[in-house]
Amino acid sequence: MRWLNLINIIWIFIFPWNIAATKSPVVDLGYARYKGTRLAAGVDQFLGMRYAAPPTGNLRFRAPMRPRKERSVTSATEFGKTCNGVNKVPSDLIGEDCLFVNVFKPKGARPGSKLPVWLYFSGGGYRANSNSNYNGTRAVVDSGMNVIFVNFNYRVGPFGFLAGRKVQRDGDLNVGLLDQQRLLWWVRGNIASFGGDPNHVVLHGTSAGAGSIAHQMTAYGGRNDHLFAGVGLQSPFWPTIRTVAESEFQIQHLAKAVGCPNNNRVIACLRSVPEGDLIAAARAYPFPGATASPLPHFYWLPVVDGNLIRGNLFELFDSGKFIKVPTLTSHGSNEGSMYGENATNPHQVQTFMKNNYPELTKKGLDKVIEAYPLMSPITKHNPWFPSASAAYGDRTFVCPGNAMAVSMARRYSSARVWNYRFNVLDPMHVEEGWGVPHAYDIGAILGPESTRDNTSYLSTNSAIVPVTMAYWTSFVRSLDPNQHRAAGSPYWKPWGRGDGIRLKLETNATELEPVPASLIRKCHMWEDLA
């Protein structure tokens, strides 16, 4: 708590727009009236509002329910708890009662203002919420008071993605994604009360947040309930995906770890386990068919349930079973550098990929080594680390975004999809051999104050921040990154009808570039192997 208080003090001195003014705005949502905070910067913030009932007790492992009605005015001046996830401990800041939403709006926005809505989905690999409580004040201010920023929590880890037939019988599958859908409907029904336009909601997600948006686009076979008008997917995370039947091992391991019998009462028993005990037992195990080492990076994941999720995302986008809206996708130059196995030989690369993608066959693993042979060495790493890093990064983050761009261009409009490669080098990252790692662009999109990994954004890379922020803000405002782009920044051409054009975002060197033929070949391979 002392560390968090220190961060808040630094926040106020460096970014003084977060100092509170005297007036406290109130919004009436029908089921509750919330009192927020008016900041000196001219932004009203409403924090920790409930968009669903607490998912505790008998509601654990179930779809979210509507929030209970509140009789008195409720304070919305502090963030609610972040949803508990793997390697977390229940505290004043983290807990199972976590389905809260935050809204940041210009103080002058009122019902009828119809401002564009920037709705942010946090990442965290479905095992945790990396940061669901970004302060959206900077996004509102830098938009010229022309957007409303919204972010929220959704369940993760075993609370959000426990799967298996017994869950299906005595609960719901993919409840973390169902939380997101509940939030989308909440925005649809309530954002006008804050001055937002329910018909102009743009989704933005990072990593698993972007992967979540891909699932919302393909939900129920691509059924369009008109809950969003555009999507921005930053390094979309598409891990392995299993069926319900293939997920039985999860319940078996978790039940055994907490002392619950693996019978028809197992879900009821798991609901009775204290939150802290359940999360402490929620460690990863090898996927069936994989070896014990290394363990998969991401274990608690969405599953094909035949309803919300009807197949793997590569297949769904390729077949056109998705909602067609203007789309922005992105990736960093070295997406796998924080995850790649520090391998000394090609066999270790294959084992690493097999353990994270158990569907890979011997033939498929041989193709991986053909596509990612021994590469140039990288500082502080073993010889085959570059191959493991590149293979994992392409399969998990880069090719998903490219696949979406290709499908959007073919099935929707080649002029309404944009892609960029983030190539901003931080000296510390370079020294560690990470290059431009996964999701590093978040500090350039939402501002340096949104991340602790911001040193170069406040110094050598400060020039890229307004450029990146303006492209994203423009996309939210007009569904086109060019209309309100920063002065002097290049016109960002859409993906087009061919192999793809993308923007390279680089400090003082932002420019268009073709998608490399070598990457196109590798992405075709990964789609075939999926």
C-alpha cells in the first residue's frame, strides 16, 4: 500500500490534471446513483461502479447477473478491486468481488452529447488482469475533450475460465467472456447518461484483451447485436484452444489440489473453497500430450463451447463468421521475446512449442524448425532463443492480427482495416535482448503515466507518444486513424487488396512499409497448423 500511495503522489505532481476540483458530479443509472470526482483538468471520473452482481458464493463459475439496486447515492471515487488471478493474493486491491467499471468523461458531457466511446479491454493472458484500472484522464484530455474513456474488470484464471463437462452442467463456460458481454450491454444501456454515443463504441484491447475482442467479434457465429462500431486490437493473443471434453483435466487437478471429490458435486465443492485457497491451487499443469517441462505459459483459457465460441479464431475469421466493422490491428517487432524458451538446440524449441500448442504434430514441429532455423545470436541468450522467440511471437500475436486484417480486407472492406508494426527501441529492452517486446506500445497509446515501463517515453522516445496517441484517438473518434492524426505524421494507408501495407511506428522514422513475404509465408503455415 505504501508503494501505491507513493505512485499516487508522483502521479499528482507529474500529471497535475488529476488534482480534484471541488464539485462532485452525480449520475443516475436507474439501479444506482453514483457520485464521482471532478478533476481540475475538466474531466469527471466515476470509478468502481458495479456493472454486475458480485460473482461470489453460488454465482462463482456462473454467467454474470445484473447488479442489485442501490437506494442511496454510492461513492464512485475509488477504483474497485481487480479480479483475482493466478499468483495473486486477495487484498484490499484484489478480490473475487470485482465486476466494476470506470468512466472518464469531459465535465461538459451530458445526455445528448453523443461523444465517441473508447472502451478498453485489459490483457493478462486470461490468467490475470494486467491493468484494468488505467486512468483514462489523459485519453480524454488529449482527444480535445472529444471522447469518453471506459475500462473494466472481467474474471480470469479459474474464476473466469474453469472448463469441463461438470462446469457446463452446474455453471457456465467462458464466464470471463460473458462478463465482457455483460459490460457491452451495460455500455449500450448506460453510456448515454455520461454523454456517450451508444452507437459509436470503439473497442480497444491489449493482448488477451485484444483476443477477447476477437472472440466478441466471432461470438455466436458472428451474430451482430450492434454493441460496437469499431475495434482496435493491440497484439491480439490467440493461444491454443480446446473443447470442453479436452478440458476435463483442469477440474481433476484443481479438485485434487483443494480436496474436493471429482464427482457430480465437485463444482458445488469448488464454490465452497475460500477464494485465496482456490487461487493458490490454480497452478498450471502440462496439457495432455505435452511434457512436464516447460509448463505452458497460459493455462486458463477460453474453450470451444459450441455456442459463444464455435471454433478456433483462424477458422472463424477465414470463413467470414465475424462482425464486420472498421479494424485496427498491431504488433511489436519482437512479440515473443518475453516468452521464448532460452533454448540451446532445436529439440528444445520443438518441446517448448508443443507444450504451449499441444495440437502440433511431429510433422508440424518439423515445419516450425524449417521456418525458424538457427538465427543471429541475441545478447544474454542461448543460440536457439531467437528461433523460439520468433516462432512463439508469430504464432501467438503477430499472425493473429495479420489474419484478421486479411479476412477484414476480403470479407468487409480493404479500405477500412489498418495495421502497424511498433518498432520503438527502449535502451533497457535492447540491453536485455528483448528488442521491442509484447505490448510495449501501451505507454505510447495511453500515455507514459499508464505504465511503469516508461523511462524512454519520457526521454529519448518522447516524440513517438503524441504520434501514436493521435492515430488511436483519431480512430476512436472517426473510425479512421488519419482524420485527426498528429501534424506532420504520415498518411496511414489501409491494408488494401494485396499482401498488405502497414505503418511502421518508430521514433522520428514513422513510415509505410509492405508486409514482408517471409512473414506472409509463416502466417500461412501457422493458419494451416492451427
